[in-house]
Amino acid sequence: MTKNSRMLFLGHLKTKPGRMMCCMLLILLSSLMTPAEAQFKVVGYLPTWAGSVSNIQFNKLTHVNYAFLIPTSNGGYQPIEDPAKLQSLVTAAHANGVKVLVSVGGGGGGDGFHGIVASAANRVNFANNMLAFANQYNLDGIDIDWEYPADGTEANNFLLMMQQLSTTMHNNGKLCTIAVIGLYGTSIVNGVFATVDYLTIMAYDDNDYEHSTYNLAVQCMNYWRGRGVPAAKAILGVPFYCRPTWETYAQLLAQGADPYSDTYNGKGYNGITTIKNKTNLAFDQGGGIMMWELSGDVSGQYSLVSAIHEVVLNRTGGGGNPVTTAPIGKTIWLQASSNALYVSSENGTKAMNCNRTTPQGWEQFLVGDAGNGKVTLQSMGKYVSSENGAQAMACNRATPQGWEQFDWVVNADNTISLRGNNGLYVSSENGTAAMNCNRTTIQGWEKFNVGIITATATRIATASLNTVTGNIPGGMYPNPVQKGSALTVAVKQYNANAPVHVTVIDLSGKTLAQFNANTGTINIPVKYMPGTYFVKIENAGKHYVQKLIVQ
């Protein structure tokens, strides 16, 4: 493949001027770990020429499409580029329960389809060759990306090809899917809908600037659903790149772009907010979401794949493998998400006490890494124990239990959910009742508010909050606060001989800003990216930590 042809694929450029309206290639990215999630597909495309298998977040995907296999006009195909990469992808994906398809064609590689669809013999030859290729590499199916058949005779012959291919693949237990243009896809006749397992809708490349807006996604879903595509088969495509310069989301962030915005220096892209909104749209109107393409993403808190995964977890009840973004090595505060009802060990000074009937406020824990995608929590070595999920939790242990292992999920509302190994865990019915230990049945996930402070800090009791906040509930307002506005923090000296320190902290525990004050209020300019932060109010060694949401 030449450099020019790679650029054609990368841009997924259209060859027919009248069809430049909408889209590129479709990547279904997914995170299905439970039966409910299995119904929502998350498909990511991996090009032959970009991206590493080792960087793929398989636990957040359901399907990966390897792009592209180039067809020849007699129903054959050119040798696949980087077959070792494909083999590595299949091995890693299958080890994580993710399906792998090969995508055939692409923005500049579909010319062979003209000859294939024109001949019954070539259509049969193509279907047989695709099955042989899928079997050779242990693939789960074939994805067709032809941009695009001509209307009329060729469109009808394309239906015949898809019927032949679909029958061959389905008879052998494999998937058959198709990528379609976002709007005005008249060359894909309605008969195709019944032959394929799903359609990935390329809702991007609408113009050279804001080429993939939320409104465009709505229009594209309405177009295909309006033509009769069942919701379960309508997979919404999103871009991991900008226009008009074709730079990836990762490259834009490296230049200083806002991960929550959609424009930067005249370049249009999809940031976290729009990606989440589109994922919710896909849940409401379709059966999944797709991305072109995985190598354009970043790792860490600004990952678009993780943003999609967060919505999937939220919409499916938090089931499945957790997002492992716990603050490893940090001291955290946990509080039940409603009414602050929680077990108490007096911050580790005695054995845990369950069944408390009054709110206990925050309880302090140290977070460790279990090394297997789970986290461990420890409260000064004294903690309830379920023998890491082997039995029901036991409170009031008189001897230190060491570490207890949990799944950890970050929720869309900035709370977290914990689940004991195998699902066994104490329950407060998500904060609506006192914690109940010794449960003999699996309780699933338990939801908590979370705060992060330094390992050596102490926290002033909720009852003494007035001593550091000047009797203002919560200590600061407004909360949530808009980026670019100001946050007012009320403070009062607990000890008149020491100043009050107000510190803004990010989720990693890093100090972003610090202010000194006495009794009164201070105004903090909110320059931070939208997200979750913590504000620590400190006086004479006492601390109050409040969660801050920046919008």
C-alpha cells in the first residue's frame, strides 16, 4: 500500500462528489460484560497502518474491525497488509471476549466490487474466498465497506452479493456487517437490511469544519431508522479525528485542544461531551456505537473510548468489568451516596461497625492495586472481611484483616461503585439504609461518593464544618460551577493564630492552586477543564474536603 493510498484510507475519502455528505469508516467500540451490555455493540476500527494491538482497551469494546482487505474484481483479494498484526489482534481480542472482523474495501480500496457484483460467478467466488480468509485467521465475521455502489443495476447487484455473502457467513456461524454513508445512501437498497447483522452508520465528514455534530448524528440515525433499519442494527459512527486537517484527537490534545470541546484553531472534532451525548443517542435510537479509528484516541482520563465505556456502564446498570481508574496509592474518603449511612471504624482505630442507624459521614481508606484489574481497600489494617469474596462480609472483626479486594467503577455522576470479589458485599441499598453485613447473597454494586486527599491529612468532622466554612452549607458555591466563572469559598479560622488555606486538587491528588485567607469569603477563578475536582479548606492542621464539579 502506497503512502497516498494510506492517506485515502485515513481520510476515508469519498469518490462520488454528491456523496461527500456524511461519513468515513465505522468503528464499533464496545464494552460488553453482561447480557444487558451484550445487546449494545461498541465497535472500533484498527487500520493496518496505524495503532498497536497492545494499546487497545479490549475490556471496553465488543468488536474490532481490522481495516482493510482489498477485493479484486474476480472475487479474490490482495494479500492482507501486516498479517502478523491481524493474528496478534485476534489472539488478544478473543482472550478478552471481543470479536474480530476484517473490513473489506475502504475509502479507496473498493473498486474491485464493481466486477464482483456484476457476475453471479464472481459473487459466489467472493463469498467463498471471504469465508476461507475468515477461517484462516479465526475471524468472527466480514465487514463490507464499499464507498459506494451506483444507483440502479449496480445497487441491485450489490444486494445479490450481500445475500450470497450473508448466507455463506451465517451458515458457518460468522457475522456479516456493512458500513454505510450517513445520509442519502440510496445505493444501499432496503433489502440489504435483512441480510446483515448490523449497519455501521458513518455520521461524519459532512463538511470541512464541524463535520460530525450531534445534530448530524440525529439526522443520520433518523434517516436510516426512517428507511426501516431496526434499532438493534443501527450502529452510530463517531470520528476520532478532525477536519479539515485530518489530525487525530490525540494529536489535537498534544497541541493544546480541550478534550471536552469540539473546535480548536479552526478544526472540528468530537470531544468527550459530544462523544458521551452521541453514545446516549445510540442507546436511545440504535444498537451500538462505532469509531474510526482506535489509534486516534489517548490513554488516561481523556480517552474517548473510556468516555463511551462510562456511558455504557451507566446505561446498563454498572455491570461488567470495571474501569480501573482508582487513585492507587492515595488515601480516599468514601461516603454512601445517600444520607451518608455507612459502616464505621472510626477511621481505622477499631474494628468496623456495621448496622449504624445514624449517618457516619466519611470513612478513610488507602487504595492499593490488586494487579488483576481490581483494587484493594484498607482501613489502618482493620476492616470487614469476606475473605476476598469467598463468603459473606463479616463486621466487628477484632483483629486486622489487611487488604480486601474490590471491583471499582467510576460512574457518570462522578460517584464510584464498589463490588466485592464475586459480587459479595455489605449493602446499604445504595445509601438508603444502614449498612448490612453478613449478607449471604450477592449484592452486586454499592455506590459511594469519593474524595481524594493526601495520605497524611486529617479531616474536620462534619459536625464541626461551621468552624472552617463560616456556617455556609457545603463551604462553597455555586457547585457545580461553570468554567470561566468564579467559585466563592466561605472560610472561618478554627485557630485564630493560623491562616486558612484553600487548595484546589484534581482527581490524581495534584495541587492546582492554593489560596490563603482569614474569616470571610474568597473568590477563585475557575480556569479548569470540565470535570471533578476537590477543594480542601485547612486551618491549624484540620481539613474539610468538598467535591467540586466544573461544567
